[in-house]
Amino acid sequence: MVVMTAILGMTSSCDKFLDAPYDNRVEINDVEDVNLLLANAYPVRADVFTEIMTDNLHHYASTMQASNGATYLPIYRWEDEFSDAITTATPTHAYTHYYRKVYDANLALEQLEKATGSQGQKDALRAEALILRAYNYFSLVNLFSLHYNEAENATNLGVPLVLEVPKGNRNLYDRATVKEVYDQIDKDMEEGLALMKKGEAFVPRTPYRFSLASAHAFMSRLNLYKGKWDEAARYADLVVGERGVIVRKMSEDVTRKATTMETFWAQEIMSPTQHPSLLLVNQTNLFLCRPFGYRLGGFYIAHNIFYTTPSQDLRTHMFSSGGTVIDSVALVVKYANQPNNPNAAQSRYDCFTMEEVLLNRAEANLRKSSPDITKAMADIEAIRKERFTAANYRPLTTPGNPADALTAVLRERKLELLGQGYRWYDIKRLGIEVEHRMIRTDPKTATILKANDKRTAIQIPIQARVGNPLLENQLNPR
């Protein structure tokens, strides 16, 4: 009897062993499993490295840590050959990371087809997966392709579209066109928003996952980049209607800074308890703003921002000065691994904020067929009045025409979003020329990115081409 019991026990154990996944992967059986999968499927802000490609920063060679040069100077010069590191802030990391998150979204969509759970829960999770996939492809196509242009989208190279979980050992994908990528983004967003509204009761209530407000903020940005001004303004209206005009109160930030160390202030500045961001990501040890986030990084706030921002503007408290007057080394302190703490254990990065939504709406209202200067300037002042003390706040003079108002809006946009990784996309879509000098005082060392330069489409990383040889014949033209 003892022997028989042992045999039966061994048989039962063998059955359980044989039932287990051969590769120890987590089995997904119900909506709670899919929910956990999606909670970990959010991408980090892998595109923040683009800040060094813009006119927001300058390079100061004598302060750069030697090991940073090989990684970041090719990116600063808009070169096609750059570091293949996937553990720091590079195009290679961004490409790999966003496709990994596309995989996660596709896996969630696949598993939802057989997962058990209520229809409302499934609707909410499918919505989230579709919106996440759209967000990742939006990031990829805006990094590695030319800017959206309806006249050329059908022929301009986009990025490979992977819409299901690969089943082969090595699936190869051609690059889709920009049009095809945006069509897929639009399709995913349309279905995702409809499902999110159906399953709204099951949408997570956390600033680290998509809500209707942050999905609408995404739609506002998406339509702004596409030049669909009425739609950009309409979706911004929806965000404001859902959340109200709640922006960062800079005076409270400055008070907090005065009572703590600057490194602690930088660590906490994107905390959702301090700043009402629409969508945040929380990550560890990725140093996404490493090239410009500490004093040995080598990249610092450009002079035409550092010296022209009035001292009464409380945003200057986000400028962390260092060195001498000649050095003019200043960092923008908005993320945790700043101002001199590149090994911060935890960082929060913003994906969507109310400030960006208001800036989107202000610009869209000026570019519509019937421009509205009053509405645009009201959005700008909603931000500005929280950027000065009550004693120092003075509203801007209302411009007399839409062109002058747009100049004011874009100037505020550049200052407000400084260091947050959005300026590169504005340079692409607005056709802004940028000059970068290796030695600040020597124009002979300058490299110039022309308006609408083909190099605004970052070259497909070598590591991606090794994994998918089809891309070798589909590189971005130069």
C-alpha cells in the first residue's frame, strides 16, 4: 500500500510536471493574468535621448565624461552610425524597447481571445492593449521615419508592422510605409477608444496606465502632428472637460526645493502626488536623460534659453547652474537622475501632461481655418500664471494677428517642455534648422541640420538590421 501510494504520488507529480509550460513562461488563463501582463507592458520614455539632437542644448567638451563621448556625440551630430548599446539612452535601445512593448501588446490581445472573465473587463483590457500598441508605433514612426506628410506618406518608409505574436524562430518583416503605420495607429485608436468607453468601469484608476483622459491627450498630440487642427483642439477640449485645467504649481515646487536637497527635489518632481500628470511611467536604472542629466554628461541648456528666461519666471528654478560664468553649465532638473545623480534608483517620466494638452490646443486654435487668438492666449496664460508669483505675474500683450500669436505659443512651448523629450518632434514637424558646434565659440566646427533634413528620420539601428536583414535594403535615404 505504501509503495502504491508512492507510485500514485509520483504519477500525480509527473502529470503536473508535464502540464507545466516547458519554458517556465507564465500561463495566462483569465483577465487578471492579462491585467498583470498589461501593467508591465508600458514603455519607458526611450525617446528622451532626442533632447541632445535639438536646439535646447549645447555641448561643452571639457566637462563631458570621456566614456560618454563615443555614445552620445554621434547622436548629437545626427550621424547614421551610433552606439549599439541597448542599456542606455540610444536609438538602438529605443527601437528594441518599443518593439518589445509591441510584442507585449500583441500577446495581451492574443490571450484575451481565450481568457475567462466578464465582457466589460475584456473590453477595457483590449482597449488598453490597442492604445498601447498605437502609442509604441507612434513613437517608432516618429523616431525612425520622416515626419507625417500626406503628399508623401504613401512612399516614405515607415517601420515594420508586427500585428500578431510571431510564431517562427526568426520572422522577417519589411518596412511599411508611413501611411500604413498611421492607418494602423488610427485603426487601433478608434477601436481602443470605443472599447474603453464601453468598459470604462474597469479602466485602472492610476496615473501609470491609460485612462480616457490620457488616451484623449494622445489623440490631441497625434492630430497635432498630422496637422489635423480641428481634431487636435477637439480632443484637447475633451481632456480639459474630464480633468479641468490643472497644471503644475511652480511656486509650490520652488518652496519644496527650498526645504529639501536639490537631488531629492529632482527625485520627487514627477511624483503624481506633486504634479497632476495624465500618464507617467516609473522605471529604474535606465538613465534615459543621462547625456544631459548630470554635470559630466556634456550637454547643457542652450544660452538662448538660459540667459533669456527672466529671473522672475519660476521655471528658472529648474535650471541647475554649475561651473563658472564662462562655462555656463546649467542642467534642466525635471527627472530623478539629476542634477548630479546619474545612478538614481527610481525615475518617473511623463508621457502626457495637461501643460502639453493646453499647448496643443493653443497651437491648433491658431492654425484652424478660423483662428481664435483669445482662446489660444488663454491657454498660454493658464500655464504662465502658475510660473510666476502673484506679485510678478503679468499676462502677455495679446498679439494682433495669428502669426504673432503662434510665435508666442511656440516660444512658450519650447520653454515649458524643455528637457522632456518633445522638442525633437517639433523640430521635425515645424521644419526648424538646428546648428550644433563641437566647440561653442568656433563656427568652423558646426554641423547643421537643415529644415526638413532627411536625417530627421533616425537611421535604422545596426542591431535591428542584423536581426532582420530585409532592412539592409530599406534604410532611410540620405
